[in-house]
Amino acid sequence: NVKVTVSLDKQDKAIIKELKDAGYTVKYRFYRSTKKDAGYKLLKTSSKNSFISTKGTKGRKYYYKARVLVYDGSKLVARSALKQCSYGARR
């Protein structure tokens, strides 16, 4: 299993808290690829900044990226760039 986490610095955490306090919904989208620079596909959307990836082929290395999404009701109002999270190999 690979735990994928969006790491946030103090300033980012404060911004997300302010958004939530203002009534916005913050979600995280996690993507995975077998190549570091291409081929990322959506794996999961979550309200938490981490999840555990339990699927994959034994012995294969996977790369993960994530982005933060901000919603006003059901309308997407902002999103971050797709950033590298981590990588891991299925054992």
C-alpha cells in the first residue's frame, strides 16, 4: 500500500482554513501514472488531503500527483496546478 499525501506548508493550511470558514468546499484530486512525466489518470477525489492506494501490479513503480479544487456550492471556482506527490512500488 502507498499512502499519498498532499503536504501543505503553514501558509497553505491557513488559506485552506480561510476558504472553508468562508463556506467554500475544498477537495483533493489524486492522479497516478507509471511514467513520471506523462499519462496521469484520475485515481480518487477526496475531501481529505491523503489516501492509501491499494491497487496496482506487483513490482510496478507508480508516480502520484495531486491538485486542490475549491468549490462554491457545486461550481468549481479555483484549482491548483498538478503537483508531484510521491512515488511507490507495489510489493
